[in-house]
Amino acid sequence: MNPYIEALRPKLSKADYDKLCAISIPKVHEFIAKSADLCNAEHVFICSDSVEDKDYIRQQAIATKEETPLNISGHTIHYDGYYDQGRDRKATKYLVPKRIFLSKALNQIDRQEGLAEVKGVLRDSMTGRTMIARFLSLGPTDSVFTILGLQCTDSWYVAHSEDLLYRSGYKIFSKSGSDTQFLRVLHSAGKLTENMVSAEHDKKCIYIDYMDNTIYSVNTQYAGNSIGFKKLAFRLAIRKANTEGWLAEHMMLMGVHGPNGRKTYFAGAFPSACGKTSTAMLPGETILGDDIAYIREIDSVARAVNVEAGIFGIIKDVNPIDDVSIFKVLHNTGEIIFSNVLVKDGKPYWLGMGSELPKEGINFSGKWYEGKKDEAGNEISVAHKNARYAVTLKALENCDPELENPIGVELKGIMYGGRDIKAYVPVQQSFDWEHGIISYGAALETETTFATIGKEGVPEINMMSIQDFISIPLGKNVRNNLDFGKKLQNPPVVFGVNYFLQDKQGNYLNDPKDKHVWIKWMELRVHGEVDAIKTPTGYIPKYEDLRKLFKQLRDKDYSKEDYIKQFSIRVTENMDKIKRVRQFYKKNVTYTPEAVFWELNQQYERLLNAKEKYGDYISPEEFKE
């Protein structure tokens, strides 16, 4: 007799009891039983991923008013509450055993103290409610990439979202052996208001126990905090990857079409709201993933998969001109969950959608009208800047057919990009793997955005766009990336991209659509089909090649003047950037490989030599051989 299943029996229906008994992993039974007991759940629903179970979850999300149907069939709206609109760095903490130290850049708390705190907040949080158990697969099923996950939650919205964002995992759990390892998430929305949003957001806890591969989340409904297999379990996967010698990355994956029917796969790391999804969704190319990638060495080749099977995307500025594919999906019949947009007469509206917005409606603040202010006197916008949509990737016409390939796709290129208004050119290629990983990845600098709670527009180092998610010393993660390249016969070519370069007057030097040109140039470079100009920071495009691409892709006459403005090397700004990066690693990072400082110093010397020869702003024409 299994004591955990027997303890759960009063909370289970006959069908749920049978579904749980079909899984022979004792740790599964233990986690569900202890979670239900701690949170005092009245019932426990075991989702077997059957059509009936998934339909029941959708129905309950609406019945409990966590979601409300919209006019288009399959579309619903969910609100997170006024103060729960992004990943919360302050409330997200690593539980660290005594005498262990991760990094000054990471938020951490003593493990025993943290467990006592978060379990105290979770205690009785599900009184009178049903706890839903979801079994999920991260990465394609039956694959070397597969990582299993189990989430217990009292939010039907969270359980519903997981249908769109992840692959079903119940069957894998039910046929797996008793010693099968899996990631665990326990989430409760906590006390709810009459509008079904978390009432005690000031008591929000998002705690990561990497010693037990468990995530605790309470008093939040924002998906980045509540859906444990978004960025939270990603933190645990990074740790696992570093231990085992592969890469878990905050990267989109896309297929880029080249000459003669060729398709080349790229990965791209961008902090949130820096162009990652819009790059992955470029018209005419295919999207394999928009957020998290696992990359492994298979037969000396870098191969990658999308951890997820759907998109939890920022909806701001999605419009029919710049985002044709996703805009079409958002207006078609099919399953989509909108969050934190404005709704008027059953229709969703968001910032930058390309049409006139209503003067009143329902939004993340409740009943809204133009000019409405919050308690602090700040005017409330018609929709939140971090409003989102959740949709399965297979709903997109440009979904790449290799999405479920168990060995992934061969990566030919990797790009790193952030909001760098002063220094880096729009696109450049590294001299080699080590130079790219350090100068573009480890040195990635960006401005904070609305996707993370806190002040916007603050410059910060965001190493490889995963600094918020790392549960190991940052230096060890850099070393793992450097070592990974040594396993490969031909490592992916590393590029740096920057869509946000400005002139001295604060004007952007790139049109948002220009990114397609940079991508196509990278595809040609990977195959050695265009030359480049060597500069102190990397190889940059030749004007003649960009002019052709601008004409082909955008039917635009690309001027030499624009080229020089965009691709001039800003020596002082680049040298200042290196100083900031070096200081960051000296002050905040342990176990930093010596190669980081060596590579940065080499780049600094190249810039200094160029400055002595040409001055502060150097036209790309000066570097032509």
C-alpha cells in the first residue's frame, strides 16, 4: 500500500485515483501528497492529458472567472492584477545552503530560512480549492533533450496555459521507471480578490530550491512567475546543463532561407522586449522557438530544440504591417489566451496594434477610462506594456516542421543582442567562438525594460541574456559555454546584433524591419558567400552587399550615408563598455575564466590602436583592405 496515494484518496475522485496509480514513481506521489497537505487543497485533479481532461481545465478556467471568453471562438482574456505585471526580481530568490555562495548578482536566501518562509505563506493557501497536477515534457518527447516536469497549482488559468505552451507528459510519466527524475513546481495564486487576481501581491514569494529541483511560487498569477516551466525551471535546467556539459539558453530558434532552397538554423539570445520574438517571426522564415533552447553536442555538431511548444509573447506593437503572421493568428478562430490587454465589447485591444483604441473598457486595473489614475496619481495606460498572448506554435503558418525532431536541428549561427544605444553596430561577426561568446555574449549590455518589474531604461550587464536565471556562479556558466565550443568540429558562427543604436540626438539609426537584412547577411556569412570588413570589434558587412539585400528584401535604396552612420566604430563608447564589463566581472562574478579578461583586453587594445590612427568615430571605409 502506497501511503502517499492513500493519504490523497479522500481528495481524489475514482478516476483521478486511477490516473495517479498508473504512475509508478514514488516521488510523484510524495510531491503531490505533501503539496496538497501543505496547501490544504480540498480536491486534487490529476490531468492525464486526455481530450476530456484538457477540456475540463478550459471549462474550469472560465467557470472560476480566471478567464473570460472573447468574441472569437477559442479566445479568452486573463488579468494578473495591477501590481503583478512582470518577472519580479526582488521576490525571486535562490535557496542556498549555508556556506555556499552563488554570486553577488543573484538574489539568494539561506535555504532553511527560505523554505520555512515560503511554506509558511503556502500553508492553507488552497483551502476550499482544487489543486491541479500537470505532467509536462520540456523538449520533444522520447528524446535525449527531454526533461520531465510536474506542476501542482490551484490556478486553472496556469493549467490551461500549459496546454498551449508545453508538450504533454502524462504518458511518459506513466511508462517511466520508479527512479525517474523530474522537476517540481508548487504554485498557488493565494488569496484572491473578487476580480480573481492575487490579493496579497506584497507577500509574493518565488523561491527556487535547486538542491531538490523544486520551485515554490505563491501570491502571483503573472505567467512568468506562476507557470513554473517558463523561466523558473529554466534556472534548474541551466544548472543541469552546466553539470552535464550542454547548454540551456534564453534563445529563440529560427530557420533562415538562403539561395537555392537552403535553410539555415540560427539561435538568438535577447533580453525580454529586445526583439527576440520579432526576429524569430520574420516573414518568409520559419520559427522553431521564441524563448528557451537546449543545445547539445551530437556527433561533434551543435544541435538544438525548443524547450516549449508554444509562445507566451509580448503583444505590444504587434500590428498587421510588421507582424503579419502573428497578427493573423491573433484574429483567427483558435485557442489563444490574452492577458492584460483592454477588452471592449468582447474584443481585445493593445498598445501599438495599428488601429484606434477605445476610450473605455476593462483592463488590468479593472474598469478603465481614459485619464484614469492609480493610487499614486500615475495615469493608467489603455493596456499594459507587458501584455501578452499565449498560443501554440503549430497554430502559426510559419511554424518550422522540425519542431518535434527528437535530435533537434543543426545550429549554424548564434546571435546575441540587447538594447545598446551607444556602442555596438547593428550586426557584426566574431573572429572565433571564444571571441563571440565573451565579447557579444558574456559582455551583453542592455537597458532594463517593462518585462521586468523595476525602473526602466537602466543600463546593465545581462550576461548572455540569462543572468536573471542562473543558479550557479556566473563565471562557471561562461566557462561551460567556452568549453562547449571545443567539442564541436565546426562551432556555430557567433554574431552580435543591436537594433537600438542611436545618434547623438537620440534618434534610432535602424528601422525595425532592417533586422531582416542583418539576418540574411548572417546566413550568407555562415556559408562564406559574402566578404566582410575586419574592425576592432568584429567583422562587419560591406556596403555593396547590404545595398543588394536592402533592395531584395525591402525594395529600399540603402544609402552610403546610412551605412556609415550605422557601421562606424564608436571607439570611446566601445572602450567604456569594456571597462564596465571588466568591472562587473571583477566585482560581481566568481570563477571567471581568465579568457574573459584576456579577450576583453585584446579588444580594448585593438580599439586603442584604431583610435590613435583614425580618431573616436571611424568610418567602415577606413578599415577596407
